[in-house]
Amino acid sequence: MDVSSLVIFLAIGAVAGWLAGQIIKGGGFGLVGNIIVGVVGAIVGGFLFRLLGLASFGLIGSIITATIGAVVLLYLIGLIKKM
């Protein structure tokens, strides 16, 4: 992975984490928090999309996949915290 790919990967994570924060709790988590939530969300989203037989392509598809995964991640974390 070269530097430009890493920067794009982190930018997608930051955008997805911020979007998920807006959807779930109404705010972001700071730059590092957004990146972490977005990157883990991308993994979760990719897994869910594969289970459902869906595919996403391009930059927008990656952001959508990561955001959906991050929303699911934050929702599950919220459920666990309430227990």
C-alpha cells in the first residue's frame, strides 16, 4: 500500500465515522475517533455486504459501505452499554 492509498483509506474512514456519528448520536468523535470507527465500520460493512450478496464500487460505494458498517457497529456498542 502506497502513501496515497493510505491517505484515501484514512479519509474514507474519517468521513464514514463522522457520518455514522451524525446518524447515531448526533455528533462526531474527533478525527482519530472517526477514523477508528470508520475503519472498523468498513470491515463490518464489507462483511455484511458479502453476507447479503451486495457489492459496492468506487469511492462513494466505499464510503457507503463503511458508513453502514459503522452505524451497525455504533448501534451494537450502544446496546452493549445499556446492558
